Amino acid sequence: MAPAPSDLWKTVMYPFVRLTEHGGVEPAAPITPAPPPSENNHSNDRPDSADLDESVNASPPLQAPLEPPPDEPHQKSSSRHAAEPATAAAAAASTTPSSDPAKYRRQSVVLPSYEPELLPDNKIVPESAPKQFLQRALYTATRFLRMGPTAAVAVEPRRKNLLERFVQTPHSVKRIVVIGIHGWFPGRLLQRVVGEPTGTSSRFAEKMGLAVRSYFSEKYAITLGPEAMTLMPLEGEGKVEDRTELLYRQLHETEGWRKKLQEADVIFVAAHSQGTPVSILLLSRLMSENLIDTSRQKVAFLAMAGITHGPYPALKTSTVIKYFEADAARELFDFNEPNSTISKKYHIAMRHVLSCGLRVTAVGSWYDQVVPLYSAVMHGFHHPNIYRGLFIAGVDFIPDFLSHLVVFGLKLRNAGLSDHNLVVHVSDILAGNLYGFGTQGHSAIYEELNTYTLAIAWAMGSKPKWSIPPLPRAPYTSNLMVSQGLAAPARLNPYYLPWIMARLFDDVQIRANPELNAELAGLLKMFDVWEPSSKQLKELKYRLEPLKSKL
């Protein structure tokens, strides 16, 4: 007999919420013990960011249970408890997060974490001692396989044979190349107002290099020496194709970089915003010319707030874009249309690199003021080598219905299932403020080390269950990657969301997956206790009221 939805819910490994014994929902994150709040401090408004910044880094692990201080007053979880006796109502009081800043002192998160390699709070899971011993023993026993021709004789790096690929371990990684590619920089006039750009290629390369060293140390107990890693920050501004040509020449002309690239065992590329299509076009060219050979090299790409489907279409009419910015900024909006020339070239290059075996991690940002979430997570592309994630700054992270709903949509895509365009229709709700108020998600994403760690875990981890073998010689027009040709909607109909939710509950494939089905049932319970504070989110909850009929 199949377990009841409530039993399924209890089995789900939600990293941030849990059920109470009375049927309510409460956060599962710890807090620093604080004095009970006063009676006028029970609103569900988001905390002030100034109060949060003071102790974000001091927060304990997120997965520990949350216990309220003694004698702390509670609120009711929903109107369903109104008719219960006073004693029962007090015992079943709501655990909806209050406005006490101490309850929100959390670290930034990137969700969903790649669970085989990372814990729900993005901490690295070390290899077991027996597995580490086996890896070391296998590496030592197969050393003779790696004895190729001497450097004086070998003109090009030798291809690995089938046996070498089968027995290779993380200890086989001796040379790593990290490439950083920055995004679009504002014009000089705008820089005088907003300041010099901080998202430089050097910064991305250094961050990725730091994350790689940390991952190998914590995961495999391997210390990478200074000579094991080469950082290649590629600088240059302009339109997408102009930048691709410029960075290609930079790779060739910089002494030693071409040879380092060919000899690398693993290549990591980190890009931001406009750097995403630039990186894909560049990687496609390098693979076509065999400067990068995925048959003997592991290649991974991190796209942070990438403009796969362009920026928010409404920004196109901005006075700054129309009159003060160069053609490079205006070209970004060509990605809103899948049939534009640059979009078609980008899609062809993406098909090529994915068919060669490139591992892509596409991470969007909560409160991104420039790029919508569906664009950042490459919603129009469907391929098992793409892993989608969401960065949420610690000051904005509340483990409520909305955050879990968005992450659930990304989990569906990572599992190879349809989210029925859920991610598209919640993107406008997650838009940040373009004028500098609140979190600047478009730039905050590349400051978080966990963003890079997720990409490394996805690159070094096992293959997804619905994976397909790489076919480097497949034609560019092959159907290895199904592109939905997503056109960025100028305006989203807010009344699509209730129908999308109904489709999710009726989806046979979700019902057949015990974990996803239980998580969907948990979302219902979270919706019942969700008490949004902003006008926009209150309207969202009103439109989703029919969900209560499922309870």
C-alpha cells in the first residue's frame, strides 16, 4: 500500500523545513538563542538587511533543527486551527518565521545542491576512507599506463585509451586550467555614476581556482601545488562575436597558454552575463580546432546570470540603453528573439559543445535586476549535461513557499522533466531593483564561493540518470539537444500560474517519482502557512488560493 502524502512528506530531505507534530510547518535552520520578542514584533515582513549583514558569516549549519526559546509567543499556522480549544491552539501554534533578525542570520545558498557531492547547505561531502584508499591504490597500480613518449618527442598531447579512461581517478588530475570571462561592462558615462565594474575575468578565475583547490582538498584529500593550476583571465569588450575573436587571439598570443590548454587534464570556464554566449562560441571554436579535446580532457562551464535568452525585455526602452550605451549593450536584447542571427549562432555552438560532452552549470540569481531567471538557467535548452541552480543571498533567504517552489521547478528540469514553464512565470516576481535598492543579485552571484563549488561538483560528479553519450563528430544541426526556441515574453500573464500548478499536480511523471511527489505535497503544506508581506506576493497567494482544495 502506498504511504499517505503526509508520510511521504516526512521522508523528504528538506534542508530547511520540517513538519511539527501538530501538522504545521517550521524552519529547520538553527538560530542564535535570542530573548523572546515583544508582542508587537510578530509580523512576517522580511528582516532589515543591515541587521542581517552583521552575523551572516556566524550562522551555524542550516540543517540543524530550529527550537524556539522558552515561553516565546507563537502565531497560528492557519485558519483551520481557529475552532480548536485554546490549549490545542497554543500547542499547534504556527512556526512561520517571524521578523526577529536572529532567525534570518543565514549564509547565502545555491540551490538545489548537487546532492551526491554536496550537502543541502553546499558543504562538500568527503569521499569515504575506503574509497580514497582504493583511488590511491588504483592510481599507483596503473602508473605504467600514463608513461607516454617524452616531451621532446611528443608534439601534441597523447589521447587516452579506453583502459586509461576506465581506471582514471581524481589523483590522475595533474594539470588544471581555469578560464575567466567577464560580462558586459557599462559605458564610461554610466561608470561615473555606478562605479567601476567589479566582475572582472581575473576575479572569476581566482574565485574558481580557490574553489577547485578547496574541493580537491576536502573531497579527495588532494593538495594541488602552485604548478598544478594555470589561471587564464581573458579580457576584452565589445559585441559577442567581436569579443570571441578577441579572446581567441589572446589565448594564442599569450606565451605558454596554448600549450597549457592542450596539456590540461581538466578545464574550468567561469563566465558572467554577456560572457556566457562569448564563452560558448569560444569553446566551440577551440573544440573544432582540437585545442580542447573532450575525449581526454574534462571540460566544465559555469554560467552566472548568463543572458541565454537576453535581459528583461522591458529594459530595452530604458533611456540609458537607448541613448547612452554602445551597440554591445543593445545587442544583448537580440537574445530575446530566438530567430535573431546572434541567437542562432549561439544555439549552434551550444549544440556542438554539449554533443562533445561539456558539463554546463547555469546559475541564476534571486533579485537579479538585469537577467530574468529563465534566461540565466537556460530554460529553452534541454540536455542532461545542463545543471540549473539558484543563488540566494543570505539577507534575502527565507525558506518559505516561494523559495521552495522556485527550487522545485529547477529540480524538475535537472531530472529531465517538464516544469510546465513554472520558472518562466515566476521570473518577474524575482526581479531586483535596477536603481541600487536592496540586493544587487546580478553582481552578488559571482561573489559567492558556493556558486563555483556547485559547478565543480557537477563537473567531477557522476553522470545524470538520463544522460546520453558524447558524440563529438555529430553535425551541428543534430537533435542531440532539443531547443524550445524560447522567445522572451514582453509581459507575463499572472493568471497562468494556477494552471501551471494544476498541471504539476496532475503530471504522471512527477507522481511516479516518490521524492518529487512528496516534495510537491510538502509545498501544499507550506503554502497553507505562507504569509507574504509585499503587495506583489500577497496577490500571488490570492491567485493560488485554489491550491487549498488539494489539502
